[in-house]
Amino acid sequence: MKNNRNQALIDKLTQLKKERNAVILAHNYQLGEVQDIADFVGDSLDLSRKAAKTSAEVIVFCGVLFMAETASILCPDKIVLLPEINAGCPLADMATVKKLKEEKKKHLNPYVICYVNSSAEVKAESDICCTSANAIKIVKKLNKTKEILFIPDQHLGHYVSSQLNKNLVLWHGYCPTHVRILPEDIIRLKAEHPQAKVMVHPECTPEVISLADEVQSTVGMCKFAKETEAPEIIVGTELGIIHRLRKENPEKRFFPATEQAICPDMKLITLKKVVWSLEKMQFQVKVPTEIANRARRAVDKMLELG
Ligand code: 13P
């Protein structure tokens, strides 16, 4: 019954996509039913690149608001749809322009590197963007004598700083989903599955990161899972990625570090809402031109370097 209903929705979506000349981009944390109908499933960097290159007139972004905003910044002439306008990112909300301006003053105008999980306004106040896939590469390439302020994720910032042995001024933001993954979760699973490799996202705490074999962005995890000979993998990130990992590696076993690692915002988008979104052409995400122009400099610089 459910399958029939889903098939009817998929048929409708196929028709709407053609009529609207639309492309569907989905983040690795989306529900399986959304990942399965997307044209591209990827991490933040992948999806920014896809948005920048697409010839489609409409981009349906199945992710959270900052991702749709990034697509709007890169493609100001396209219509960007977010199927659920309440899909936000608490980490992104932890950095505001007001607070950023205060910090800049305090640190005598530092060079600001801003994780892509941030609002368009905050990007516009930053010098360069990064994602979890390219943060190390980008910070390594920066030849700055002044202080570098890394916003808003303290754990990603700490990880980059430790890998490069470079001092970064860290913001106090964190992802509420990733901090639910605890060292004891990893220790318990490692004891139960001694052969398993552990891969975690750099938004995890340093204590969790120190127990991992691999620290990767979500696409980095998909790549590692394909390439490793390990038949079992413990996964320290949002649960949505397990769908893709199992689909692409049916012969391997994946163990989520904890069932608690669910991002409620990512889960707001459903297949039904994607169809509705294209039918009604809602919700349109359009970053105002002045902000988009300033934010684009930071995003373009990232795409150039990373
Ligand atoms: P990725 O860039 O690794 O997909 O991560 C994005 C994100 O929002 C992690 O919480």
C-alpha cells in the first residue's frame, strides 16, 4: 500500500521535474525516501558544487536552510526551493552578525573562516568559507600573519587546529546532534565488534574523535566505506547516512554509534513535501542581492581553494 502511494508520488515528481526544469539535491542526512528520488546525494561541498554548475532553472534543496541559502548565493538567477521552511540548523544559529562583529573588534580584525553551516549574513561578514570536507586544506593554504577566527563549530575548529598544529581562535558553537555521540558509545561498540573500523564526523567532540580510525565529512565516509576492506564499520554521525552506506555496500555491516544522533531538522523533509514543493513552487529561498554578493566572495574563495 505504502509502495503504491510512494510510486504515485514519484510519478508525479518525475512529471513536475520535467515541467519545471528542476534538479533535486539531497544531503546525506535526508530520509531514505528523499535520498532515493534525488538527482544528487552528497555533502555540503558536493552539493554547493552541483548547485553552482547546474543548468536546471529550479533547484529543490532537500537539506536545511543554510544549504538552500548557499545555493541561492551561488545561483542568484535560479529559483531555489526548500520543501520545509522550518528546517534550520541550530549550529548555524549559534553565530550572529552582531556577535561576530563584537568578536572581530575583540581580536583586532582577525581573518574569519566560516564553516558553511552558517547564515548568509554571517558568510557575508566572513573572509572565506569551508566545509568539513575541505577545512584542513583551506586553513593550510591560508598564509595569514593575523589571528584566524574559526566560526561557528568549536569541534571542527579544534580538529583542524590539532591536525595542522596551528592556533585558531574558536567560536563556542556546536552541533547538538553530533555532541550526542559519546566516547562510551564508541568504546562499547568497539568491544562488541573488535574488527570494526570507526569513522566519525569532525563535528564530534575531541574525545570521540580521538577514538576514531577515520575523521571524515559525510562524503568522505561514503568513500572510505567503499574502499576499506573492513567488513564492519562504526559510524559516528547523523543516522540518515546509514541508508546510503547500506545501499552502496550491501555486503558490509554498519553500526550507528548511537540511535540518538538524529537531526530533527533534516528529518522534516519527506517525499510528499518534495512533491508539494515543486507543485506549489514553495518555499522559495532568496538571499537579498547585497548580502548574496558579499557572501559569494567567501563561498567562491572556498570553491577556488578547496
Ligand atoms: P557534511 O558537509 O560532512 O555533509 O556535513 C554537513 C553537516 O551539516 C554536518 O552536520
